[in-house]
Amino acid sequence: MKYNHEVGIRAGLCAIGTALILLALPAAAQSPSPAQARQWCFGTDKVGDDRRLAGCSAVLQANPSNALALANRGEIFRRKGDAERALADLNRAIDLDPNDAIAWYNRGIAYDDLGDRDHAIADYTRAIRLKPNDALYYNNRGNSYIGKNDYARALADYDQAIKLDRTFALAYFNRGTAYREHGEADRALADLDMAIKLDPNYGPAYGNRARIFRDKGERARALADFGKSLQLTPNNDRDAYARASMYFDDHDYARALEDYDRAIKANASYAGVFNARCMTRAILGQLQEALADCEQSLGCARAIPTRWTAAPSPTSSSAISTRRLRTTTRR
């Protein structure tokens, strides 16, 4: 279940890039036969995003009104970070087939990617009306409600997702994270325990459980869970930052420095991490490096657009995840 990025794609995915992407493909991928194009666009086997794009684009060249090809290509555009093309394709797909629940779902994710929670919620709601028994739809809508700080509706959606699928580790993780942020540590711990039981390789669940143990004063258990999280997800900058802060509080500055290094390597955009490493280096006598970090911290802080949130503190939980990709067999 990856770190839970999965989303809809019927008998196929959606699309990526542009002419530049097509130029990067082999000649066969640039101009597939009609049968090959359909296989690449709609096939349920492991078709790469580049081929999926080439296939769907070829299908659409022959039939610009193929709703499923538009929906699948739109999802690939979304994955590649091209929100404008993603929405254009998904809008057209929905216009052509307003009963396509997965197209509504994928467009909801595209809006979520853009931070437009209201449109995302509206699209997830439409997907739920069309297919009320899909746990993913409730889970994602719950995430959007979290983005609006509407915990009551978020929890209701996570409850429904779990009711529909008792093995849905991601929904337990998301609900547990919401409980923790709402001050219900015992409920949070129970949900995170269940998420780990269902998926023992779910790194972020260990990280968020570590925060509960840390807040309860159970430092050994917290450090063990942060260690497991970072073993499973080595680039989890927030968990590295959180563990570094625990080491710093224990005056274990060498280990703290290692984790601050890890956090910055994974994500060099947080002013707070540079500031913390600055202090750690100063304590260790690395004054020139400390000065460089302090200057970098100031630079990061100035570079943050006003619409962004401040750099997360080491006490913040890992971000609630959204499933990104799901295949089906419908053609």
C-alpha cells in the first residue's frame, strides 16, 4: 500500500506529459498500432506511465470523445504534476460520462493536489453517490475535511471507510492521526496499532505511534518506533526531524546531528530544521557550519510564500496520506 498513494484508473490509468514526453519514448511507443494503443491505455497489466500516455493519446487522436481514455490520461497528467492538463481531460471525461465514479474521484484528487478542498469534497461526494460502497472515496473525502479542520466530518468518513473495509490500514492510520491531533491519544494508539497489524511495513504509522509514546513519556518505545519508521521510509524528513529533537533533548548531539542531516537531505525547504541543526553544530563547536545553517534558515523563511504554512515543528504528525492509484477491470 505504498505510503498510500493510490487512485482510480479503469482498466488503465491516465496520462502524462506533452510532446517532450512523447519524444523521449521509443519509436514504437510514439506511434503504436491501434490494438497496442488500446492495450497501453486500458490494459490492467503493469503499463508504464509513458506508454499509458502514448496509448491514450493515440486512442484520443482516433476518437477525441473517448471518455475513458480522457479519464485515464488525465490521471497520468495529475501524477506528473500537470494539473492544468489533468483537469482539462477529467472535465471532458466527466462531461462525456457523468456516471463515471472513478473520474469524479480522480478529479477530486487533482483538486486536493491543488489545495482546493471544497471542489475535492464535492467530487468525492459525487463519486460516493455513484458508488457508495467504495472505502477509498470516504477515506479521501475524510482527508479533505481534515484539510478544512472539520474533524467531525473527517472522523465520520474514516468510520465509514473502516466499516466498509475492516482491512483498510490507511483509513485506520488516518483516523488514528486525526484522533491524536484531537487529543484522543488512547483511540489514536488503538487505530495506529491496527494499521501496523494490518500492514507491518507501514512506516508512517510507526512514526505517528512514536509521537504518542513520546508524548506519554515512553521515550524508549518512541525511539524504537521512529527507528522502524525510518528503516521502512528512509526519506521521511518529519520523522527524522522528530527523532533528532528527541536526541537533542537527551543531549545526544551527535545522533541529533545525524538525523537533522537526514531530514535536510530528504527535504531542504524547512527553516526550522536548519535552525535546529545550527544550534546543534554550535554546541558541537562546528561554528562555521552552524553559521551557514543559520543563514540558510533565514533564507528558507524568507522564501516561504505567505499562503504556505510555517515549517512543521518536530511535534507535528506525519501528513495524512491519500491513496493515489487504483486499477479496475472496466473497459
